[in-house]
Amino acid sequence: MTSTMENTRAEQSGATREVHVAVIGSGFAGLGMAIQLRKQGIEDFVVLERGDDVGGTWRDNSYPGAACDVQSNLYSFSFAPNPDWPRTYSEQPEIFAYLRGIADRYELRDKHVFGAEVTAATWDDAARRWDVETTAGAFRAKVLVSGAGALADPSYPDIPGIETFAGTVMHTARWDHEHDLAGERVAVIGTGASAIQVVPAIQPRVGSIAVYQRTPPWVIPRGDRPTTPFERALYRRFPAVQKAVRGALYAGREFLVLGMAKNRRLLAPVQKLARTHLERQVRDPQLRAAVTPDYTIGCKRILISNDWYPAVSAPNAEVVTAGIAEIRPHSVVTRDGVERPTDTLVLATGFHVTDLPIAHRITGRDGRTLAQVWDEGMVTNRGSAVAGFPNLFLLVGPNVGVGHTSMVYMIESQVAYVGEALRAMAVEGLATLETTPAAQEAYRELIAQRSAGTVWLGGGCGSWYLDRHGHNTTLWPDFTFLFRRLTRELDRENYTGTPERETAGVAA
Ligand SMILES: Cc1cc2nc3c(=O)[nH]c(=O)nc-3n(C[C@H](O)[C@H](O)[C@H](O)COP(=O)(O)OP(=O)(O)OC[C@H]3O[C@@H](n4cnc5c(N)ncnc54)[C@H](O)[C@@H]3O)c2cc1C
């Protein structure tokens, strides 16, 4: 409320609001950062969120069937376990409610300015401050932390004629709940993580559903079930039990790294599990052939579902592999010349991951944006800092993504790292802290070395994990506990700092 009022005042007066730290985004990353700031006694901060609520991914992805694919006991903050998850893998409404609960519990709403889309953030080298322009007014911050999300900006396919489509078009991340799909002829474009959740959820009530597939995913069974009252009571009474379960889930998932990053042959049993799952659920040989991947499991994200294959095998469903040639006002035409009348297009086409929109909006010391600096590939120190961008920290930046376990683990590692950086700035009385090009180069080398031989580079698929140069710039290519070890303390030797006194009289 306070922030909204201050924001309105700032807007009306055109005044710039000064803060110590400005955080962009309020998903798991932004909220985690805000909690860390509070923990360190930093109260002079603001969270700039373009949406009208906290939650990020879990506010925006409300399509039917949306759910996490990492167990909730692991896909949640370590310091805020929820004994009351209704299922082992929670659905979007519960995760969204969890994050809203976090915002309330840590009294973070007052720190937010909602409806504040950051349109530009520019480093003012003379004043040693970030000038942050938003749709809800201007801010000036000593430190800028971006938690703008790697899967936050929907990617729309560039298909000839798509703009002429006369029916309803919706991206899974922007679901139109007012639109009734009952009895409609629906085209779903894409077969990734969102598609395999939305298709089974809508297939029973649509007239027909055509799933346009470029590459089939590997799918393994989803060990999901409702939690029992006993379990929930146990977790509430003995939090250590839930912590132990979380630990076991974490350890089990790290085993996958052995196959993905160390020795691909270890993935053979997982691939066998997926193949058996497919053969058990898909009887029709033609459909089987169409949905069988030709690359090593793990190269693209491994998907989990018990109802994907039954849904695409249903009499009103079809998997179309011919490739889309064009979209007409009332149909989708594939390269084999077949035209399928269509009422609604569901775009399950993912997000801008290797071309992050926020990177075009952040301008560093030499007047270049992050996107320009990253034109030849995204480089950072520890996924968190970039040379030429003092006092900027990235959460879920390049090479922080994971496909096999919880992103929240990575986010907590990074949030603690940024906390350490802020502590160093306070203790040393620094006006600026900036990583060095040499540190960045060394980190790029480390990522390249660890990515070599992994299934993501050598598994025989193209994926959003790789940039247009074929480099892994999205995934952390090793055990996640090694990332935590790397970010536990600030690698102070990899940063230069300017003492506050050298800028006295300059800084605002
Ligand atoms: C459907 C779906 C399912 C997923 N399931 C899992 C899972 O099971 N396990 C897992 O580990 N990960 C999963 N993920 C990945 C998920 O994105 C991360 O786990 C995590 O939620 C990312 O949090 P974040 O805070 O970094 O980003 P987000 O949650 O995306 O939050 C970013 C926030 O920044 C805001 N923002 C962006 N740009 C601006 C701007 N310019 N100005 C102001 N605000 C801005 C956005 O509005 C958003 O609120 C899933 C992702 C999707 C899309």
C-alpha cells in the first residue's frame, strides 16, 4: 500500500524515487531476494513488478493442467516448507497461493510496486547509480538486482499467415479463461513441457485436437498422488521429517547429473523406462513411430506425464508431424498440403530464453545494453554479474538453469551470493562493485569445459538450452551442489570496488 501510494505520488510529481536496492520481478527469485535483503537488515529496497501480483511463472501460467514437475517438497523455499501441499507435485493454484503466502508472511507487499514494468535501466557512472525507468515512474538505485525470469516472456511462432487467423489465439502463458473450448477444433502448436500438461486437460472437452509436433519429447511416468492427512500432520508436527524427505528427493535427482553430464550411458535405464512407458500407452504403430524421439533422453527436458500418450491416442486427437506451412483465417495448412479447419490456436511455444528481453533494457557503463554485450553469447561471472555493469546482479541469469531438479535450489544459491556481495559493499564502504572481464572469461571456460560431453551438446537434438551459436548458455552443466559451493562466498578477487569516499560529492 505504502509503495503504491509513494509510487502514485512519484508519478504525479514526476519525482524520482531513490532506493538502495531495486529488484526487478517477484517470482521465486525476486521474493527470495527481498527476504534476503530483510534478513540482512536492508529495508531501503523496492520490488518492481510489471504484473498485478507476486508469483511470476505461477501467476502467469494458469493454463488448464499447469503444475510443477519437481516434487513440491523440493520445489519450494528451503526456509519456508509447506506441510500442507495437497499433492506431491502441486498444481499452479497451490504454488501461486504458496508464493502469495510467502509475500504476506514476510510482509513484502509494501515493498512492491505492481504495474511497474522496467522499460530501461541505465548506469550513471558519474553518480554511481542505476536510473530505472518504469511504467509506474522513475527510480534511482545504488544496486539493481534482476529477477525478471528466464521463462517469463512468451515466444510467439513466426508462421506465415498467423496474423490473419480469425479465431482465438492464446499462448499457454497468457491463457484466456473467458474462452470456452467446449466442442471446438483446437490446434496446439508445440510438444514441450506446457503442451504435455495442457493437452490432456483440454482434450476431453474439445471437439477435436490437433497437436503440431516438431520434435517428440521423451516422457516418463509422473509419480504424482494426493498427500495423505497423516503425512501432512507428520510434517506439521515433525518438520525434520519433511526436511529429510526434501533431502532424499534432492539427492535422488542429482543422480541424473551422472548420466546427463558425466557418462551418457548411465541414461540408458531412464531411456528404457521412457520407451516402455510409451509402448505401454501407445498401441497404434503409426502414432508410436510419430511420438518416438530419435535423440538421447535428457538432451531436451525430460517430461513427466501419465496422461499425455492417452490424450494424443484419443479418437478426437491427432499428432501432426508434417510441419506447418501456413495459417489461414480458419485453418492450419501443413507442408503435405492438408488443411485442418481450426477454431482456436493454442501456442505452447515456450519463452525467450537465450534472447532475454530484459537484456535489451539494461545499459551498462559504456552505453551498450546487456543484449549487445552478449551478442556473441551470454557471459557472466557465476551467472550473476557482468563486467561493465557495476552493482548489477542477475538472478536466474545465464547457465543457472536446471532441467533435472528444482530451480529454487539454484535461486537460493544465487540470492545468498548477492547477499554476500551487498555485505562486502557495506563492510568495505564501496560505492561500486564490478566483476572483471578475466573472471568472466574464466567462468565461460569453466562452463564450456563442463558442458563438453554432456547430453545437451552431444545428445543429438536441438534445444532451447543452446544459443544460436550452439553454445550452452542456459544450463548449469554439473551437480547443483557444486554451483552452491561456487556461490557460497563472494569471490572478492574477481571484483573491483570503488570506495564510497572517492565518489563523495558525486553520488546522490
Ligand atoms: C509452466 C512452467 C512450469 C515450470 N515448472 C517448474 C518446475 O516444476 N520446477 C522448476 O524447477 N522450475 C519450473 N519452471 C521454471 C520456473 O520458471 C522457475 O522455477 C521459477 O519460477 C523462476 O522464478 P523467477 O523468479 O526467476 O522468474 P519468474 O517466476 O518468471 O518471475 C519473473 C517476474 O519478473 C517480472 N518481470 C519480467 N520482466 C519485467 C520487467 N521488465 N519489469 C518488471 N517486471 C518484470 C515478471 O512479470 C515475473 O513476475 C517452470 C516454468 C514454467 C513456465
